[in-house]
Amino acid sequence: MEGYLAVGAVVLAGVLLVTAAMAARRLVAPRAADAAGRTTYESGVDPVGSGWAQSQVRYLSFAFLYVVFAVDAVYLFPWALVLRDTRLGVASLVEVVVFVGVLLLGLVHAGRRGLLRWEPR
């Protein structure tokens, strides 16, 4: 039961911290915004035009590649740090091989779509 008690304490502490932060914001934050506070603000530049801008889809491809490599790093670095532990066994190795296989599948998909070619403009 000690494990459940620790998890419950952490959840309770999280709920209390979020509640305290929301109460502090309500006490400190200004209530009514003036006209300048309600305007759109983008990187220090006043908004001009209708707000409709056409963006290029290739940025979505870069985001896809970033996710593939970031997820790879997030999961493989901690696994590599505990790799010397003999209790991990073959199951851990199989799990990582499956994980890397899924990542390689995403990388192959990106390569087939031509996302890995560098074409300077």
C-alpha cells in the first residue's frame, strides 16, 4: 500500500499546486483589459491586413521529421544509461529494437516522400 500512498500524495500535491497557481493568478491578474490589451500581438509587430496567410506545407514535413528524431532521443538516451543493468534482459532489447524499427519506418517514409533531399533555393 505504500506505493499507492506515494502516488496519491504526488497527485494531491499536483492538484494543490495547480489550484494554488490558479488562485494566485485570479488575485494578481488584472480584471478588465483595455483596447490595447485586446488587440492581436505578434512578435512586437502590429497586425496589418486580414490575418489570412497561406503557409507552405513543407513546414509540416519538417515538424514530422523533428518528432521522429526528438522521440528517438527522448527514449533512447535514458535506455542507454541503464543498459548495463543485467536485470533488463532480452525483453528490453526486443522492445528497443521494435521502437527503433518504428522510427526507421518513419524515416523511410520521409525519405520516400523526398523530405530528406536538400534543395537550396
